[in-house]
Amino acid sequence: MPLRNSQKDYGSVARFAHWATALFVALAWPLGQFREVFPRGAALNADLFVHMSLGLGVILLLVLRLVWRALDPPPPAIAASRFEPWIGYAATAGHLLLYALLIATPILGVVLQFARGQALPVFGLFDVPSPWVMDRAFFREVLGLHQLAANALGVVALGHAAAALFHHWALGDRTLARMLPGLAR
């Protein structure tokens, strides 16, 4: 599979960034959502570390995706359907919202860690010290925003997947096939 995008399909770099981002989000969400199942101590600390590492990974992948998209524009949009121009508007709005939530959610997570007054571990390689001392009220506010953004990200990501399946099964176009390696031909 070529690295770069073609006129018909996404290249391997764009596909890797897309699916790795999806995997990281799919793993990070339940780790954050169900933290209370872990007992205090090592298990809870490991959960939080993996959750934060996945969030930082999302940020890195998003930067990679945006840089790559600037260097290697995506394939042209699929041929018009009977739902145009509205389906194109919905796709653009959905992608913008998805990118905004992919940026906001992990950044709110970083702020949340700092609001605890704790350093941010960066993949276990080094720590970024918190610029603040623990502030419980600020922590609770940011926690609520982080949870809201994470849940919204989950809903929008599911909508994104549903739209791809709608394109594939209802419209019969190649929208989904362009992103799946086995269906690209």
C-alpha cells in the first residue's frame, strides 16, 4: 500500500493515523469512565498512567494527521449522492467537531492533572511539573468538562462510524472502503 494518498484512496500514513487514533480513544474512554473499579494504589495508578499516555498519544497522532494532511491532501470527496449538498455539509461539520473534541479532550486531561497539583508523566520518559498547587474547586470544574468532552467525543466518533457504514451499505459508495486496507481496491 502506498504511503501517500491517491485520487481514489487514503495512503498508509493517513490510515495508520486514523485507526491508531480510533484505537487510542476506544481504549482511553473506558479506562477513564470506569476508574472506580480499580482498587486504590498500584492498579488505579496504572489505570491513570495508561489513560494519560493514550490521551497524549491522541495529541501526537492528531498533530501527525494535521501535518500529513497539509503535506498530502486527502482524496477528493466521493461522487455526489441524492443527499447533496447536505451530506457534504454534515460530513464537514462532523469532521470539524471530531477534530475539536480530539484536541479539547486530552488538553482538558492535561489541565486536570495539573489541577491536582501533580506532574504529568509523559509516556514514562519524563514528567512535566504542575504549574499549580492542588485546587479542588478548579479540579472539579475541569473534571466535569473533561468528562463532558470525552463523552461527546465518544458519541461523535460513533456517529462518524455510523456515517461510514451508511455510506457503505445504504449509499453503496467507497467512503468506508477508502479507509479500510482490505476494501481499498
